[in-house]
Amino acid sequence: MSNSNLIKEGHGLTDVSCEHGSRWIWWPGPDRKGKWEQVVWACDCDCSDPPRPFKKPQIK
């Protein structure tokens, strides 16, 4: 599977985009506590956090 397909599917996790086109995915993180990771940066975006509302998946 290519990197673009992994990002498109959000790595099987929740993903959100802002009005500028930046994108974040939710992933378990190295400590398994979970975190948002920005994976696409729009050149005119000044958002430092993913847009709300969003739902964090349950980490198992």
C-alpha cells in the first residue's frame, strides 16, 4: 500500500481536515495514550490544532 493510500485511509483511525486543507490523524502514539498528528500542511493554514468537533477513537 502506498503512503498516499495510508494517509487517505487515516491509517484506519480518525482523521480531520480544517477549512484551509490541513489534515490530522489520530494514532495511538509511542506511549499508547493517543495523539493527533498533522499529516498534511496547507501553505495558508495557521491552525495549530485539528478543528472541532472531532471524536477520538478508543485506544485498546
